[in-house]
Amino acid sequence: MLPSAHALLDMEALTHNLALLRRRAPHSKIMAVIKANAYGHGAIPVALALTDADAFAVARVDEGVSLREAGIHQRIAVLQGFISTVELALHSRFDLEPVIHSALQVDILEAAALDKPVSVWLKLDSGMHRLGFGVKEFSAYRTRLSLCHSVRQPPFLITHLANADELEDNATQCQLDLFSDQVAGLPNERSIANSAGLLAWENSLAEWVRPGIALYGASPFPNRTAAEDGLRPVMTLRTRLIAIKHLKAGDAVGYGGDWVCSRPTRMGVAAIGYGDGYPRHASPDTPVLVGGQRVPLIGRVSMDMITVDLTECCQAKVGDAVTLWGEGLPVEEIARHAQTIPYVLLCNVTPRVKRVVRG
Ligand SMILES: *Cc1c(COP(=O)(O)O)cnc(C)c1O
């Protein structure tokens, strides 16, 4: 019997996507971004499957420690780095590579007495204005790091693009120009591109690229699907039909009763809801696959269940597989119906949803 809400993980799709991204950036090493539990897929299974990645990136030091404890041996960058001596010591002990973005971090590094130095990624704020040193201070901090005995030389140089998903936006070219000004002539390895940079901005490719969302087979672009770039979905979110009911015209369905049958309706109940990470704001026409056929969501999403219109899907029966997104139903499409982005849908899949590695 098909289990209740579960996320099927297609690790062949994952390695296919990595190989495809490698072909798109043939001269770059790939740092696979697996923060936030690998965008909801499971950081450890994903890291174990990506044997071909040159490095990984996580947001926080504890995410890096968990990967080391699971036996991951590749390089691991920590995008937020540390804000205390204790956290710096964890980087050194577990061979994690902090991003250095603030004066506080440089002070901590200079005052530290580490058993072994750390490799670091020095971050320029080239226009996103979130983390990183501004252009006026960047080279001074680069000099300080180059003299710091706690730092393995030479530091890597990194920046992050704020608008790379907008192909018409000239902010990206401004960021690229600013970064290349700051690093001109330096021998240090560099990293700029996220998924959107890798796929759309050829001059953002450097020694290192940092794809996240594209690895999971979802698009970073608002008006494009990952399939158009040849990427395959890694996660297929599935559940099963648990009830079918015959309603008459005028019957209201679900909380608030805001969806009212306009005709006699064969309604199905599927065992998934916002308690699993299915978006509560999915609009009433959001597509759902029942036995391979698209049917519309009706009524409000509740915590453990959704309701769908099976009137045009007469062969559907209790126990049938229901797909919410993934193979056959792009997550980009569901994101549009829920007025959000694929990143949010993938990250929000809750721990109750069992991750099942396919095959
Ligand atoms: C999350 C993140 C990435 C990956 O972004 P995607 O859009 O998922 O490819 C790359 N670099 C940094 C600094 C990030 O925070």
C-alpha cells in the first residue's frame, strides 16, 4: 500500500543536474549549496549522493558539523561563518571554511590561537548589501587576512549576486564590474555565481560556482521552468487519496466554506496539508496529479488534507497516488499558484514527510 505523505528523492536526477551544470560551467569547480537541509531534500543523503561535487556550502556552522559527523569529506564552506571564538574553533576542528564578511570576524581571527589554521572565503559586498565588506574596506581586510596566522593562505574571494534571476536587470553587470575591479590582478580563486548566475550570466563563472536550487531541478527564474534548461526534479511530493465523496450543486467544501460546488461533484480527499508543507495559500485551481491526470484543488488547504475535484477523473479510487509536485508537475507551477517561489515550497516540507530515496 502506498504510504501517506512522502517525498520521493531521485538521486539520479540530482547527479544528472550536477553533470549538466558542470557542462554549463566547464572551467569551474562546483560548490553544491546544501543549506537548509539541502533545500528540504535532506542534507546528508544529498551530500552522500553528490560524490562528484568539489565542495559543499551550508549557511551555519552546525550544518557543517553534522555533515562532517556523517562522514562527508569534501570541502565545506559556511556562508555565515562565525561570530565568536567558540564557533571559530568549531570551524578549525571540523575543517569548515568560514565566509569572512565583517570586522568582528577579522578581530576574532587575529586574536585566536588555533591548532590548525582555517581556509576562508573573504566576501565583498558588491551591491546586495547583506553580508560582506564594502569596496572602501575590502582591500584593507584582505591585507589583514593575508598576515593572519589563523588563516590558511591564500583566502578565496567571494561575492553574491542579488538580481541574477532578472535577465534584463543591469544590477548584475554592475556587481560583476565592481567585483572584478576589486580582485583584478590577484591570484586568489574566486566565486560569484549562484544558480541564476551559472545559467544566465556567463561572465559570472569563475574558479568556483555555487548552484543551489538548480541542483534540485527547480528554476531560479520567475518565468522559466527548470525543464527548459534540461534539469530534472529531484523531489516528487506524493500522498494518497483517502476518501471520495459525492456532493451536490450548492454544497460548500472545507473550512470557511468558500468553495461551493457549481455542479454535482465527485470530490477526493488527499492526505497532505500545510502540516506537511503544502502551501496553505495554494489557489483553488492549483493542479494536482491523481493517477497521472491533472485535477484542480478545491476548497481551503487544511493541516493534514486537501480536497480535489475528481468529477473528470472517473477512474480514481481510494488508495491512488496523488502527486503535489515533482515528476509530471513542475514545482514552479505550484509556486505560481501559491504566489511564492520553488525555494520556499521545497524548504518548507516538514519532518513528518518521510524522505524516500528512489530505487
Ligand atoms: C543560497 C546561496 C547560493 C545558492 O543560491 P541558488 O539561487 O539556490 O542557486 C549561493 N551563494 C550564496 C551566498 C547563497 O546564500
